[in-house]
Amino acid sequence: MGNDLLNMIELRDFNLPTTKNEDWKYTNVAPIMKYNYVLGTSLGNEDHLSSVLDEYFFQDFDYYKVVFINGIFAGKLSDLTGLESGIIVDSLSNFQKNNSELLSKHLNKYSAIDNGFNELNNSLSSDGLVVYVPKGKVVDKPIQVLYFNGDKTENVLSVPKNLIIAEENSQVSIIANYHGIKGKEYLTNVVTEVYAGKNSIVDLYKIQLEEENSFHIEKVQAYQESNSLFNHYNFTFGGSITRNDINTCLNDENIESHFYGLYLAHKNQHVDNHTFVDHAMPNCMSNELYKGILDGESRGVFNGKILVRRDAQKTNAYQSNKAVLLSKSAVIDTKPQLEIFADDVKCSHGAAVGQLDEDSEFYIKSRGIPQDIAKSMLIRAFAADVIEKIKIDELREQINHLVFEHLNRVEVKNN
Amino acid sequence: MLVIKNLKANVEGKEILKGINLEIKAGEVHAIMGPNGSGKSTLANVLAGNGGYEVTEGEIYFEGKDLVELAPEDRAREGVFLAFQYPIEIPGISNATFLKTALNEVRKYNGQPEATPKEFMELLREKSGVLGMDPQFISRSVNVGFSGGEKKRNEILQMLMLQPKLALLDETDSGLDIDALKIVSSGVNVFKNKDNAVLLVTHYQRLLNYIVPDFVHVLSKGRIIKSGGKELALELEEKGYDWIKNDELIEENV
């Protein structure tokens, strides 16, 4: 990548949040600002990457393949063969050319600019993923999107802007798979908007496996119409500083939303998950289950906000977040935030932080199983209820594998 | 096989076992009975090496080896097995994975080859058959969603699979209806032979109708206050523990 001075980004020009901001109290972004970034641009000739990148895809199931390099669509590396006509999976820039009316109806309509990172994405982004599923269509295979970021010699900033449009009675499953290259520090700053039309089902998996010297920020904002179901599965393994904002607005009746999260951190990793479920209308249901496994000197942050507005009677809203600390130096800050203005609702939240259970460990060891495997079994057990929610069978065991690989612990597999 | 001398043990700083002496030989079935809080479960947990219990004095020798020095996993590999009063649930780990891992660890330690998948399945089919367990259970997570009876049955299955030398059954009869009790007991009866030994820890005599002990010991306040044959259990059932406690008082007053 050429060092084009015009592409050099000055992060100070953007009003990035500080720890004085209540929503960023535990996440100091100063380390991100230590570097000067160049904006990710197209690589031009990318054919040679094809075989290299294949290993980053989750395997053993059929999927439509999409690749983004530093936030820019790599059409030659993508494979959408067999996609039913009418369904569009494309880059934001192509979609803009061919479907400008549809785009302007949805783009930037759901996500407001809440902070400097959103602003950074909004002013610099020229590309991203667009998935458009028209009324009544079902995408027959998951769409697996590899975002491959970073560079060997430059600090790269990638700013993909993604838009998922699922019209009435449609169904789609998307796996956003974030990876990077071993090299210089880089920043991935994503905004994803999801429109879930009436009676639609949208499954969005995010598996973040960026390099250890990278920074990863994403805001997901969903907007749901009546009877829609939005499932978000959020797995964090990589990155030095990670911040996810996962938001949904339930703006009609009989809507269902599920947020599942599993985050692992070791060494000095910092993982911050903020979720916000906005119950605006009656008879909706939301359920959140977040779990963290923290080792080394890592730090986790969980902030789960549920807002039940005055009109949102008969709301069912649940939230559970648990963290297990594998070392004495790991830290978790967790804050449930329930704001309820309706009177006929069922809401609950629970938070728990602890170590691996000693009685359980003794039980396993009393069968002749050594301590390291006993601990791995308990780690798997802890993560199980989140991982079991993954609907794609083959993906489940691959995620389990990543748990042990990332924590550098002996793997326990079911076979 | 097992020799316990003047064993004292603490839980959270409080002395629970106050000098236990007991010897168990191969081929024997012993029952430890006693009221709640007498230290029965503590004894079983101390023998299995539960880290929550601290041995403060005395000795435990198993097949000539100092058990106190061994980690719980090594005790298991040497042939000590504890069937838990409250078996633990392990979501995400199938019974197959759990049993296979345990079996192969025990075999490895004893210089035996690991079980092939075929061997493992045959062994499992044979042992689960004894307990009338639905073969489907093997792909379910360990004890998750199991009824109390299923959990106890699973403990006995683990015992049958691992073939320990000494089986400690901690209140295995508690919470079982009569049918489950019969099944669990038949599992233990299939297990016992002249080369291994069983230590039953129980509050009630009921279990001893199905697993007949050679020796019965009464534990009270951390000490064995009376030992006898199987008829002692019947006497306890009839007269209650107070009878012995009074006896003990009389002895102490003499």
C-alpha cells in the first residue's frame, strides 16, 4: 500500500470519546490515538490472496463468500454463485450506483452519530457490505463475510459501513468474520445498520479474531418492524481494545430480539460490550445473555441498557451477564441499566462474577482427569449456553476450538 | 487395602473428624452410619482428596501408599472412587467425552493402552445395560437435566466404567425411590468382588437391605463409636441413634 499523505488520518480531528464520557468511563481510547493511520484503500491486484484467505473462513458448511480488504470490497475474492435473483449481496459503492433509491431509503436512517468513532466512520467510509433480501425471500445459505484488515508497513484505518435490509417475510443469516494481518497496529471502525422488516428473521453472527495489536470498534444498530426476530451473536477473541455497541429499536408490536455474547480476553486485552434494547411498543420480548472469560491482566466491561418506554406494556425483557476470572489480575466492570416507564412488564437482570467452581473441579478430578483438562471442561461448560445458541451446527465446535486456542489451554472436544 | 489411623480433619477451620481408625480389606463391604453432622460425608470427601477438607493429623494408607500426599486425580487413578452425594452438572461436556477422558486417564496412569472407540462403546453398552440406562444419555451433557435418580445411576455407571479398587458411596441412596434404589444397588452388587472393596456412607438402613455389608460402623461427632456386623444396622433402625449415644455416655461415665 502506498503511503499517500492525502490519506493520512488525523484522529484528533474527530471528537473521540474520553473516559469523562459516562458511556466510555472504563474504556480509554488514548492508546488508539498514539498512531497515525492511512485510510484503507483497494489493493488493486488481489488475486494472489485468494488461497491465503481461504483458511480464515469457517468451514464444513455451505456459505456465500464475501471478502473485504481493509474495508474495501474485494469482488474477485468473493463468490456469490447461486444466489437467487432479486437478493443482492454487494459492496456499498456498487449498490449506490445501481440501487440509489433503495439505499437512500435505508442508509443512515437507523444509526445516529453518537460519538467520534461513528463520525469517523461516517465521514471517511466509502464502502461496506450491503445485503438486500426482498420481500418473501429466504437466503438459502449463510453469507460469510471476511473482513481482513491491517498492513505490514502502515497503520491502517478500515471504516466499513454495512447495511442489512431484510424486507417483509424474508430471512437471512450473516457471519461477519474479522481477521487481520500480523504487522503494524491498525484500527477497524465499523458501523452496521440492520433493517428487519415485518415478520423477517435476521441472524447476525460476529466473530472478531483481529490481531493482538489492533483496535476494533463497532456499532450495530438494528431497527425492527412488527413480528420480526433479530438474533445477534457476538464472539470476541482478538484485538487489544475492543468496543461493541449493539443496539436495537423495537418499534412495533410482537417483536423479538436476542443478544448473545461471549468474550474472551487474556494478556492486556480490553473488551467493552455495550448493549441497548429500546422497547418502544407493547408485547415485545428481548433476551440477552452475555458471558466473559478473562485471564491474565485483561479487563472486561459490560453495560446492558434496557429501556421500556411508557407505551411498551406487556414487555418481557431479560438480561443475564456473567464473567469468570481465571487470574487474580483480570478485572470486570459490569452495569445493568434498566429504565422502565411502563407498569405492566416483566423485566429481570442478573449479573455474576466469580472463579471456576472448585466443587465442580474436584468432581472432574475425582474421576482421574488432570487439573488442566478439568479447568478446560469447566471453561467449556461456562461458555456452553451461549455457544449452544449458534444455529449453524458446524460453527459451534469451531467456536469452541477458538475458545481453547485463544486462552492457550488444552482443548476439550465432544466427539 | 485401606488403613486409616487416628484421622483428624477440619472443614473451614472446624474439626469434624476427631480421630478415625478403620481398616478395609479387599473383598469387604463396610457401611458407615450415623446421624446428620456426624462426619460421614467428610470422611468420604477426605478419602477422595477434596481440597475443601484439611487433614490435620493421622494417616491414610491405600494399598501401601500415603493417600494424603496424592492429588485427587492420582487417588482416582490409583483406584479410589467417590460416588457423590450431589453429582455436579457439566453443561457442554457429553457423558461420552467425560467417561472416555476419565477412562483413558486412568488407563494411561496404570500403563494400559487407551480404549479404542469400539472397545469404549462395547464397555459402555455392557455397563449401562446393567443399570438400564437409555443409550441416548451418552450424547447428553454430564448430569444436565438428569433427575436425582438418573444422577445417582450415572455415578454408579462411572464407577462400573472405571473399575476402581475402593468405591466410596456417599449417601447414594438419598432421594431415590425404591425402584431406583434397587437398580443402583444391583450396580454395586455387580461391581463388588474379592479384589475390591466398598464403603457405603448412609443415614438409613434401607440401602443395606440391598447391599449387604460385612461390617457396620457408627460414626458420631467425628469418631467411630461402635462397630459390628450387619445386624448392627437393624438394631440402629429399630432403636435409633440415641440408643448408641446413651450407650456411649454410659461407657464414658464408667
